Amino acid sequence: MSHNKLRVLKCQIDSIEKANRKRSLIKVTPLFSADNLFKEIEMLDSALPNLTPEERADFALANHSIIKSSDGKEVIKIVWCPNCQILSNLALHKDAGRGHPGSYTGVWQRRINPRNRSLLLAEVSGLLERRQITRTKHITGVQPFPG
């Protein structure tokens, strides 16, 4: 998807949300960061250039892993593209994101050998657990016992 199309789509979303707020018909709560969602779409576009948007969506659904933190407050989704991996961090609880469940907190790309998939999964699991420990310490003021 081109930058212009993404910009138009974002403007459309913004204008719909603005109109809804004006009318007070719907209380609009941002469920994700549109910028990070668009980054993920752009990364998929560049990683899978020969596929249509529908084929990219099907590919992502068929070739992904989801790793969830032990406290269940955030996940990282990995899309296993042929030459790279696209990672998306998603907050499932207000403590894990920008105060809104469902917010994308980051999107990034890695390039590892497909045979090292287990190494990336272990790295992501460790990242989520370190973030969970930090969250627990921040909320309670007590360092949790690693278990």
C-alpha cells in the first residue's frame, strides 16, 4: 500500500472519529496506534511485494506465532516472512500499553536465519517476561520472585 493511500486511509479514520465525537453518538476509545498498524502494513508490503493485499493477509494468518506474557497483559506477534520476521507488540491491558487495551506499542523487523526460529521465540519470550517483571515492580513496588 502506498504512502498516499495510507495517508488517505488515516485521514478517513480521523474524520470519522472526529464526527462521532462531535455527535456524541459513540464514545471513541483508540484501540490501537494507527501509525504502528500502518508501519506493520508497510513492512508486510515490502516483505511480500508480489502478493496482493488479500494474499498478504492470508500469508500473515498462516505464518505467524503469538507469544503472550505470563501475566497475560501483552503479546508479540511474529509474522515469519521468507526473508525477514515482522514483530508487533500489542498491549492487552491498560498497564501494558498507552493506557488502552488493544494498543500497538511497537512494530519492528528482524532478519534471522529461518533455522534459528527457536532463538527468536526465546528472545521474544524473555523480552515479555522482563517487561512483565518491570510492570509488576512498578505497580506493586516489589520485585517479583522469578519463577
